[in-house]
Amino acid sequence: MRTVNKVTLIGNVTRDPAVKITESGKKIALFTIATNRNYKTTDGENKSESEFHNCVVWGNLADRVEKFLLKGKLIYTEGRLRTRIIDKNDGTKLYKTEVVVAHLIFLNKKSDFDGVETESEISDDDKF
């Protein structure tokens, strides 16, 4: 049977991306997107809750994210979920789920990027 692992998010970037180079020389950028869920309680009270999504981009897309993506910007992302297992010093395991972003679109107005040349839509050239 065929399976699907696809994530689509629209949210605000919570911090400037952290960019690193792996031992193999590949660039990786890490950032977090915040999304909100609005709902009414059974008492009719309006409530909102935020969810924070750890995102990772690789290669050419990481170059573009490093150049253009800033804290507070509204973006659309598509990607897949990946869970990494991190062995901690105390012998326990930490499970970290991330969105591996393959496609990203800036949703802010062009005037929000004054002084920065941007591409409104960027995609990952690398296939995973």
C-alpha cells in the first residue's frame, strides 16, 4: 500500500535561521515556524493556542533561506516529517520531529523587504 508523508504550513518565522555546514560540506539552515489555532470553548469563549514547528532546509534552499528569511516573516512551506533520535549522555533517547522543507513561498508584501532583493518563491533543488 502507498503511504504519504507531506506537511503544508503557513506561519511566522520565530527567529532568524541558524545556518551550519555539515562535515560533508553541505549547508543546512534551521528555523522555527509558529502557527495558531483559534477555537471556541463549550462556554463560547474564544481561545487561541500556538504550535511551534522546527524546520530544516538543505543545499541551495538553505543558501536562499540564509539570504532572505528573517524573524517575523509570514511564509508558506511544504515538506515532509522526519524524526531524529538523539542519544543523550544519561543514556536516554530524545526524539525530535522536524519538517524537512522542500518548497517555500514568502507571503509578506514586497515592501516588507525594503533594501533586500528577494525571490518570492524558492524551492529545493535537491531531492531526498
